[in-house]
Amino acid sequence: MLIPRRNRRTPMNPLSPFKAGGGLFLLCGALHAAALAAVWVPWFLGLISPEMALPPSSWHAHEFLFGVVPAIIGGALLTAAPNRTGRPLPAGWPLSMLLAVWIVGRLGLAGSAGLEPLTVALLALLFPMSLVAVAGREFLLTRNGRNLTILAVLAVLVGAQGLFHWELWRFGRSVHGTRLAVAALLAWTALEAGIMPGIAGGWRKARGPSPPQVSSARLDGVAMGLGLLALGIWISEDEGIVAEHLSGVLLLAAGLTQAALLAQWRPRHAPSGPSVALLRVSYAFIPAGFLLAAWASLGGGAAFNAAALHAWTMGAIGGMALRVMVRTAAGQSGPASTASRLTTGIHLAVAAAACARVAAALDPQRTMLLIPLAGALWIAAFLTFALLHGRMSGRRASGDANRHNHAPT
């Protein structure tokens, strides 16, 4: 006789929904992104003065580029590992140790005033090096080009972080390390967005006949080549390796090519869901950043470089990171799922935050208004994701527990 186990209730650990795969990394990445803005905005405005060895802008850049985004990439990689490798989901003490070294890196930066620069750098480098080792073990056996490209991005990010700390120790600020990290994460953003034509095609097929999608293989290659060349020169242009005008021309060409690539996805003709539209919004910040950086090199001034940097970081990288978080948290294999109104709202909030921060760089007289606005939108978006992710994971864990408690004997 089948008797349901109604009275056997297993106590639920509050963190149990996040212990499998990289769910806890997504949660920590979202919370740290919100905390980052909550601390940096009043610090930048002179309202608080935390004791750190790093200036506000360096801490802010470091924790976004080497704290928030790597945690999100790690969460997505660890969650997707079984689908990509056929191996069991990373869990247990190795996952706990990986999270511990990420937290240690954040604490090392927070306590940098009382530590040697080398100690701070080593503590901060523990997580990305460990992530490369864990992901490398999982992905090298697959010989999948996309997986290996993500590993290469993470390896470049480790080098960029080491350069960041060396420049900080030697000059008191980092230029080239920061730019190298931005370039690596833009490559990751483009890699994640590269599936967009296929997603749009899936939507067209599901929703009926429509004009065919134009093949973009050749334009993809040109855009990637020009983008990498322009970014390479942008990273090193402060050292006078090339003339600023040459840099500006290459950045301009890269921006126009990226804009043409985005237009070739036919946003006006190809029916698509909100998820595809949100990907387009995030990707649009890439050509915008190239064009702003080009104008800076062609005589527009440092304000345009700052605007380009924030278009790329907050708009493109931040928007794509949020999209990857939502997709991964939902447990889906791709971003073709229908976005809810709330998830659409948080993506638009990040895009609006990026626009406000770019405007603040271009119009310093409105800094006191625009930067708090950008910070508030950013905090609201990532805190909302954290709440959504926690609720979804809690429901999933509760459902699993109920199925277990009612299992037949």
C-alpha cells in the first residue's frame, strides 16, 4: 500500500535553496552590487569617509570589475556546468571554499588601511584564480570553443587584476589594469549577446512567418576584429604608443561597426520577446561607449572618456550581468524566456542608471542630482533581483521538500 509521508518534515536550512551550483554566488553578487553603490555614492559626494587605502574611484572600480561581475560569471558557470560538461553540479565544501575566498577578497579591500598592499592583492586574487582552476577542470575536457573563450576572459581578468594592484601600489591609481578588465568583460558581454540572432530566429519561427534574418557572419568578424584592435589601443593610448587621432579613428570605426551589427538584428522587423529587446538595450551601450571614447580621443576631453567607461561598465556589462543572473536563476538554458514585468523593470532601471551616470560625466554641474539618481536605480534593480531570486529558490526548495515528504513507500 502506498502511504504518503505527511508527518515527516525535514527542517529547511535558510541557505539550502542556494547551495546547489552557483545560486549563492548570484545572490552575493546582487547584494554586493547594491552595497557597492550604497557606499560609493555618499563617499563620492563627501558625505562619508571610510578608512581604506584605496581612493573611492579605485575601490568602486575594483569591486565592480573584480568582485561583482566575476561572482556573477562564476555563479552562471557553476550552475551551467552539468549542461556543458555532463559532470555533476559542483556542490559541498569546494563550493563553500570558493565562496569563502570571494568573501575574503572583499574583506581584504575593506580592511586595506591596516594591511600591506601585497597582502590585499593576494587576498583579492584568490577568488578569480580559484574560479579559473575550478571552471578549467570542468570545461577543458569539453573542448567547447565558447567555454574555452570564457576561460580565456577569466584568465585575462586575473592578469588585469594583478596589473590593477601593481599600478595602485606604484602610482596610486590604475588606468591600464582597469581598461584591460573592461575590455575583457566587454568580450564576455559580446559573447553572451552573440546568441541574439538565434534567439530572435526562434521567436520568429514560433510566432509565424516573417522577413528572414540577414546573415551577419562577415560583419561579426569585422566588428570583433575592429573592436579588439580599438580596445587594445584604448588600453595603452595614455603611454603615447599611438597618436590620439589614430586611436579616435579606430574607436569611431569600431563604434559604427558595432552599431551596424546591432541594426542588422532587425529590431523593427523581427518579432521578438522582451528578453531579446532587453539584450539589445544592454548591447547598445557597447557602440555608444566606442563612440564616446572616439570623441574623447578626437579632442572631446576627459569627460567623454569617463562617459564611455560608464556606458561600457554600467550599461553593457552591468546590463548583461543582470540578464545572465535572471536567466540563470530561472534555471533556463537561454534568454529566450518571456520576461516578466518586474524583471523587465529592473533591466530598464539598470539602463536608466547607466544613462544617468553617463550624463553626470558629461554635465558635472548636475552631479549632485544625477549620481544619487543613478545609484538609487542601480540599488533598486539589484536588490529586487536578490528578493526575486530568494523567493524563487525558496519556492523551488519548498516544492522539492513537499515532493520528498509525500513520496510513496
